[in-house]
Amino acid sequence: MKLTSLALDNFRQFVGPQRIEFAQADGSSGNVTLVHAANGAGKTTILNAFTWVLYGTTSLDFEQSERLITDSVWDALPIGQEASCHVELHFEHDGTKFVLRREVLARKDSHEQSRLPTKVTLSYSVDGAWKTQDAHDDAIEQIIPSRLAPFFFFNGERIERIVHREAYEQIQDAIKTLLGLEQYEQALRHLPEVRKTFGGEIRKRGNNKASALEARRERLDGQIAKERKEITRLEQEQAAHQDEREALSGLLRESAGAAQLQKRRDEQQLALERADAARKEARAKRAEMLVLKSHTIWLARLWPLAAKVSEGLHERGELPAKLKGQFVEELLQRGSCICGTPLLKDEEAYQHVAAWRQKAGLAEVESAWQYMIGRAAGIERVAEEIGQSLREYTKQIAEASDAYNQAEAQLNQIRKELEEIGDVDVQVLERRLGDVNRRLEQLPVDLHQANERIKTWSIELTDVRKDLQKAKGDDARLEVLVRAADAIDDAQRAIREMLELAKQRVRRRLDSKLRLVHSTISFKPFIPELDDRFELNLWDGEGSQRRPAPKSTGENQVLSLSFIGALVELCKEQAERAGDASLLGRMGGMYPIIMDAAFGNLDDTYRRAIALALPSMASQVVVLTTKAQVSGVVEASLRPRLGAEYVIALRTSKDDAEAESVTSRGKSWEYVVPGADSDSATLQRVG
Amino acid sequence: VEQPDDERSEVAKVYAEQRLEVQKVILTVLGIERGRLHLRRMEKQTVELLTDEIRRIFE
């Protein structure tokens, strides 16, 4: 998708026709469009103009979203008259030019604007002639899926919500859309319904046994589906509680009365986590050694006894044996002894020679014995070393357990002190934190039990399916129904597995890209991770020693932006991929980034890092910002990549507002103009 | 680093492990669903279509 221009007419504060021509990513100039605007001048309106024209939606911070027609226009309109507003987006996709227009035509019945129906037109150009696309919603979903939109049209100050665990479903959805996996989700929604139809026919057609089995199968299916939903709910609850725990800890850290205790708690929590990790590591090593090498200890103890037995055999002349077993076998097979006596079965001579078999076998025993003596030399020393290592691991486990118990005791003490602290707010926070922690301890147990129930029912379900196969008897029609039902069950299971595999694979691809993008933006040595639950984490260090990196607002924004950069890159890669689309669909494409309040309240280091990274993150970047946010390091970093620059002039009816201007390329432009009859905004191209 | 086609081959592997009849059901269902992604509101008709097509495979 290549943005060409955005036209607004009487849309919110933008009175009359206004237009932004976007910087193009054709290499002739920079790909960044910079829009300067004072607070309240229309940055959020422009961001929402994109989502409104594309999907008919606006963000939560787009207040009084029903008031779309410019207030001054609406107020001046006599009752009974009509007014309109529209947004028009001009863009190109796959070499075709499109114009998407969404408009409101309203008849004024009262002074209030109510939510009004909109009219949408999507036109496209074929060989210079313009045509209208009927199913505009579907066409837009194909060009820029709504599930991906929150990652491309966003408010920089709120972007860090991506880091919060509750956003992980949104991330999963984006990935599924990117991979064209929505058909899998749809299939998994519809197949149970299809299966019910076949099940109903089996119950009607089948004998009593087949009917009863099918009814049981349906019950089990229902139970499993219900439990899967419950697992999703529990996981969401867990994610929300983890976020709440972090937020509560943050509040306690900031509270004057609790800051010191919370600091101690953070230290003890870290000590507890480290002790737990050390204990787990030592336990794993000890278990591995016990499984692989503990037999050596028992062998070393048996060895003196076995050696004594061997010596006894030697002393009695039973070892070494004088004959080889193979030699005796050859004599018996040949049927004649070395002395010439015929060896015929059932005769005494044969029995006599055959009796040597057992004695001759002892020669092999001895050979093996000698081999073992050679190998067993030093077994006692090895056993001692193993014993020493096991004692060392046990010691480490005990030490880690002590450290764990001490940290736990300290944490309990700190909790008690916080609960009894004079500050009522702290007490409330602490009590809530206690509740959250207790729930977080219980949730893994609930999840485990739910998974176990699914396992049990699945085993039962397999048995029922087998029984159903047998119960169909020689009824050909019933046989067809059972076969179809069975195949639908297997298809559902396979589709679920395929969906999960593809999702996790692409998550790992996204994770690799995330690390790469983050390393180019962040100046701190932290490592980001998109984990298998689709949560964004930031780590300090690697391996078992890693711990969560302190997440400042700046770090969270950099992490979120890195994720968006990685996602844009993945979208591009997906669109370029060829291959059979019968199993996996193909989505993706080149998408622009439109970012409101791009630099928030970040310090200069972060602002510069983001300004440097943004232009290379997408083919086109639109940055909406105040002059305060963009001045200095940001402007210096963005300037070489600017392809278009606008200033929104805010005309305000506030008399006490101070007139302000923006200087660009040596020229001064209106920024805030006080003393107007009504509030409005106009776009001025300045570069 | 994951290769771009990894998930494609993983999915193809699961598909290949299925019985022929199950493979037919999977391809039929995914094909219908892909073609009807823009008809999400017509759930009932999609279910009916899937039922008919699966019946056709087995009869």
C-alpha cells in the first residue's frame, strides 16, 4: 500500500477542504511526512481520519466521536438543513490506483450531532477509467487487514500497551492474519457444526449401541471444547494479574512511605528467583547424573565380592576352562570325536562330549571376565568421583533452598510491615498485591488440572471412536457416516495442529527480526523476546542468568517500536514469498506507519534513537508531533529523510492563548492563532 | 534464524501424515473457507456448503 494523499472536508476541526500529499518512497526524496501541530490542533484527528475512512472506527481518545462535522459548520447550519463531511484517501496497491471515500450527510434536527450513517465508496482505476468496487470492506481487508491496523496507525504515547501481556492476543491475531491462517480459524469454528450434522444422522441411523456411543462422543467433544475455552480464560486472567502485579509494585516503589520496603522487596524477590533457578539447575544435574551414572556406584560395591568369586573358581581349577565351546559344537556336528569314536545322538559317547559344552562355555565367561577386570580397574575411583559430585549437587540444593527460605521469610516480613504501615493507600495496595499473588500461585494449578482433564477425555474419546467403528456392523450407509465423521474429527485435530505449528514458527521469525531491529534502535544491552505465549519481554543478560530488564517508558516505547518495525519487515517478506497457497494463504505487503505523538515525553537520547530508526522501519512514515517534541535532536535526525512537511494552524477562540509560530526552512508559519470566532484548523504545506 | 518457508513445510508435513480421506477433507474445507473469508456473516450457508462437500467425498 502506497499512500498518495489524504483529503478532509469539514471533518472535525478541519474546516473546508484540506489535503496532505504524502512523501513517496520512490528514492527521489525522503519517505517521511512530518506534520507539526499544537496540542488539540488535529494530530489525533488525522490519525483517526485514516482508521475512520478505512474501517469506520476511531480510537478511544477520539472524544465525542459522533461530532464528525466541524462544530462551526454545524452550529451555523439552520435546523432542517443538511451538511456533510468526508475523508478521502488516495493510495496505490499492487500497481492499481484507489480512492476510498467515507462521508456523512446529515440533516440537522437538533443542536447535537448524533451518530449518523456513513456512505463509503471505493473506486479504482483500470487503464485510466475509474470503476467502483462493490464489496469495499472485503477489498480493504485484503489490502490492509483491520487486525494489522493497530500496529500501523498508532499513538506513540500509548504504543507501550503492546508490551503489556493483555495485548498478546492481538499480536497472535496479527500473525494469523499475516500468514493467511484465518481460514484455519474459520474451519475450526465451522467443522464442529458440520460434525454435529453427521453425528445426528449416525444417531438416527445407527443401532442402540452406535447411537449411545455417538451421544457419548458428542458429550466428550463438548466437555473438551468447554475446557479449552476455560484454559484461554485462565491464561488471560494470568496475563492480567501479572500486569497488575507489576503495576502495583510500581506504585509501591513510587509511594514515599513504601519505597524503601518495596526496594528491599525487589532485592529479595530477585534473590528468591535466583535461588530458585540455582536449585532447579542443581536438581536437574543431580537427576541426570543419577540416571546416567549411579549404577557405577553399585558396581563398585559389588566388585570386591565378584573378584572373590572369581578367585575361588581359579583356586578350584574351574577357571580357566581348557576347551572352547565352538570346538565341542564342531565335534558334535561332525559326529566323530578326535579319538575317532563316532558321536551318535542318544549314545553315551555323544552325551559325554556334549557335557563339555557347559564347561567349555566357561572359557567365554572367563574371557569376558578378563575384559571386565581390565575395564573395571579404577571403578572405585570413578564411583567416588560420582559420589562426590552427587554430594556437591545435594549441597548446592541445600544452600539454594536455604537462600530461598531466607528470601521467602524476608518477603513475608516485608509484606507484613507493608500491611501494617500507617499509610492507608499503601495498605490497600499491599492487600491487593497479596490477593493477586495468591491468585497467581493458584492459576498454574488450575491450568494444569484443566489440561489433565482434556488429556483424560481425549483418551476416552479415542476409545469411543474405536468402539463406534466396530459398532457400525454391516450397514453400508452407517459405515459411510461413521467414516466421514471420523475423518472430520481427524481433520479438526490436524488443522488445529497445523495452525499452532505455523503460528509458533512465524513467531520465531518475528522474534529474530525483533532482536535485530531492537539492536539498531536501543543503546542499552537488553535483549527483547517474543515468547511462546506471544508476550513481549525485555531481558538483561542471557541464559539462566538473565533477569527482566527494568522497563522505563523509554525502553517500553523502543521495545514496542522495534516490534512494529519487525512486523512491517515480516509483512514485506510475506508478500514477496511464493509457493503453494492451498495449505497456507498469502497475505502481507508494504505498509506505511502513521504515528501520533511520536516522541512523547522521552528524553533526548531515546527521541534521537527513535527518530533515526523510524524512516527505515517502513516504506512511508507519517509523523504527527508538536513542535516541542520534534525540536532539536529529532528534527536534526529526521530532516535528511523528510519528503513532505506540514504545519497545522490552530485558530482558537480563546483570547488568552498565546500566538505561536513554527519556523521551517527559514520561514515562519502560523501554529497557534488566538482570537478566532470559532475553533478550527487548516493544513499548510511548508516543505 | 528461521527460514521463510519453515512454517509452510511444517504444515505440509502434518498434512502429509494424514489418511487420504482426511487430506481430502482438509483441502476441501480450507479451500471453501479461504474462498468465503469475505462472507463471514454467512456462517450458516458456509456450514451447509462444507457439509455437502464432505458428504460428496464419502459418497
